[in-house]
Amino acid sequence: MSEVRERSIDLATQKMLKRASEEEIMTVWDRFELMGSGCKFGKEGICCRICSMGPCRITKKTERGVCGASVDTIVARNLARMIVGGAAAHSDHGRDTAHALLLAAQGKAGAYKIKDEEKLRALATEYEIKIEGRKKEEIAEELAEKILGEFGQQHGELRMPLRAPKKRVELWRKLGIMPRGVDREIVEMMHRTHMGVGNDYKNILLHGLRVALSDGWGGSMIATELSDILFKTPEPIRGRSNLGVLAEDEVNVIVHGHEPTLSEVVVEASRDPEILNLIKEDGAKGINIAGICCTSNEILMRHGIPVAGNFLQQELALITGAVDLMMVDVQCLMPALSNVADCFHTKLITTSPKCKFPGVEHIEFKEEKAYQIAKDILRLAIGNYKNRKKEKVVIPRESEDLVAGFTAESVFSFLGGKYRATYRPLNDAIIAGRLRGAAGVVGCNNPNVKHNYAHIEMAKELIKNDVLVVVTGCSAIADAEAGLLQPEAAFKYAGKGLQEICEAVGIPPILHVGSCVDNSRILITLTNVVNEGGLGEDISDLPVAGAAPEWMSEKAISIGFYFVASGVFTIFG
């Protein structure tokens, strides 16, 4: 048991790691240990594989690559290509959401309805779309077309970065990093880092900032805003987290990945009378939808659907033996899931044409048939319930209550009250010294760090020192599993100033603001604080910071760079 304690501070995770060892099922931690210390050159970013004259490794003996590239050039190219990978993933998510909005507006995707008309009209006004006397579907169609056009836009500027403080926008323009089009910046970065093109590391990284801005103030912000329009803007909601949310006597369906277009419909379909009758016929007491990673955060924020775990817990959810079906879409999906699923009765289903697993059943998601596809997947799960072997089911008891669903809009309302929504109390609390500032703790898990430890300990230390913490992604799930997303946590862990504010407003000391694309909500919140006045003219004037203490993915690098470009002091663990 001592070995599993070194791997994670979470008790449920420790229990399932012990079971994995007993059942001789290999997990991500085992593979990490087998990998050893890894490649020193790769870790330091000083290995270049961009052309076939190499690979070139920088050492004291070989200070330049075969082409003459310096260590600075090689590191900058490698880092820039990580930014590109992350920005592409987030921005493709935004593109798919815009496509879903377009189909919904055209009446071609009956599963989707415009659920936040107020936000639709506000965003349409921002895009200079006429709204008077028009149906919401007409407005949504024009908005979706305009936004989809921004992905391939070649000239001018993206619209959403203009939301940033005026001083920040002027700086971006002065530096020549105001994004022109989402795809344009990504493609140009790949060209700039091709063999024989850019070798001034400063110039390479400057365009890296531009790519990141096209993510944070582009693709990710588009994903957030349009998801709110389609599925409703979240409001504070209660939920539960950790592996203990799985049920012994219900059909357990895990949704895993990042895009909410299918998971939202799965939640709706799980309440369909036909599905509920089918469950009774198969002898289960109900159906339990739970999530892993960011698609979990999406449906938690809007429906209170329980969270089974974060990135490093995806295999462990299957090792409970209680998961009847896991459906995956894109991003942060371990290829090893198919191997673990084979050890149990669990059906693993892929749904995206961008993400297929060898030998795994694929049910392709199409927005036009979303509801029918969701029901088909649920039927598979229900039919598989009878194959569950009770003697192989081990569900840890650990789960924690939480409050999620905070947004730039809801924080605004919470602080000012129903009739006078404002950020003034937050600014005044910082000016008076009751709050020392705010910090965003975000990002992934990584087996080279004790699971959840850095997220939780950093968050505790910050709130102890009267720093309000906002969290997204797997970091948010880590804090939820530690009981930090409950209002009561303020009395146990927060400093006096933050505790008083939490008590007065009725919020936790750590605010769950969504999935990884929802880091864009943090950008809007910071802009609103600047606009409220009294703390400076730019985000860089605010007492704020960001951290990704257990990061592992390229998306995290893109997030870090767009926070830096926005004026936020940012660190990576």
C-alpha cells in the first residue's frame, strides 16, 4: 500500500491501484515506471527531429544542429509546435460547436435548441448582427456563419480579442500578434518552424503567443460562448465527485473526452421513457451517467451529473468492474483503455471520426442524428448490464459533494446581488486588503507528479493566504475530490478575509468555472475586474496569477501562453 500512496493522495485512487496490482492490470503509473527516467534531450527540448539530417541533440560537443540551428532555435521550435498542437485541439472544439449551432439554427439537428437567447443576442450584437425583429434561429444562423468564417479568415482581426482591456489590445497590435484567423495562425506557425525557415527564437515565440491568443481569445472562447447558447449558461449547481459515484445496482455509463455535443444529448436521452423502460426490463434500478475529464465538467456545470474522476483515473474507473459502457470522443483518451476494458465486461465505444481505437466498436456521431445515436449507445450499455460479474465489482466508497457552475456572469451576480450585479465588491475587497488577489490553478494530471497533490496543496496554500482561487479541467476535479469545492471549506482552510467573503456570499473559496476551454471565462472575468476600475488599466496591473502544477498536454502549453500574452503571471509545475 505504501507504493500506491506515493502515486496518489486520493484514497479511492489508492484502493483501485491496489486492485490493479492484485489483478495484474497495467496502469499509466506502471508504464511510466517502465519508461524509466526518459530522454534527457527530449525533456529539455534540445532534440530536433524536424528534418532527416538528424535527429540532432545539443551537447557541449555539438552546440548546433547539422543545419546550424542553435539550442535557442531548437527549443523555440519545439515549444512553438506544442502551442500549435494545443491551439488546434481547442480551436477544433470551437469549430465543431459553431457547426452544431449552425445546424440547430437551420433546423437540421433537432436534438439541439437555443437555450440562452439572451447570450445569443448579446454575442450577435458584438458581431454587429441585426437582432431587432428577427427570430432567434435567424440570428443564430448568421452568427454561426460569421464565427465559422473566422477560422479561415486571412486578414483583419478576430472579434473576441477586442473584449480585452484597451491597453492590452494596443500592446498586441504594437507587437504584431493580434490574431487574424484561427487556422491562419496555426498554419503559419507550422511553416515558420519548418526546416530552413525561422531561426530567431524571439520571433518564433512571438508568433507562438499569436497562435495561443487565437486559442484563448478565439477557438476556446468560441467553444465556451456557443456551448452556453446551445446548452445554457451554467449557474451554481451541486454535484458529487470521485469513483464512489458509480452505482452497484444501476447501469453505469461513463462519458469521457471534451466536446459536449454528444454528452449533452446522452444526458437528455437517459431520461427518455423508452430508455427507462428498457432499464427496468434488464433488472437495473436506474441509469447512472458519470464523467471523466472535461466532458464531465461540461455536464456537471449544466446538469449536476457526477464526476467519476480526472485524467489519471480513467483506467481506474474501468477497474471497478462496474462500468457497463464508456463512450469517448476526443482528447486525453489513453489508448490503454481498450486493454483495460478487455479485462472486464465493459464496452468501449468511440464516437468521433478524428479518434478511433484499433479493434474498438465505433459509432460515429452526427449532429443531425444526435438523439438517435445517444439512445443507441445507451441501449448497448443497458444490454451489457447483465454481463456484469458481481464478484468482480469493487467500487470505492469515496465521493465528495461539490458546488460548480461559476461563470463570469454568475460571479458578477453573486457579488452584487440580484438587482445590482457588479464586480465592485471584489475590487473593493482587493483594494482594502481583505483579498490579496486571485489565482487560476488549472490543467492536467501527470504520473511524474503525485496524483492531485500539487493541485490540492497549491490551492490550500493560496486560500489560506486570502487568495481567491478559480479552477478548471482536471485541477477542478482534484479539488472536488478533496472537498475543497464546498462552501464549508472556507471555514476549514481559508484565511479570515476570504472566509468572510465566502460566508457573506455563500460560495466556496475555490470556484469551479468549467472545462479547459472555459479558461476563457477567467480571461473575461479578469477583463471585467479591470473595467470595474480601481486596480489598473490592464490585466497585468491586477494581483493575479495562473498555474498548471501537474500539466502534461500541449493544450496546457497553449493555455499558459495565452495567459502570459494576456498579462497574467503564469507558472508550470
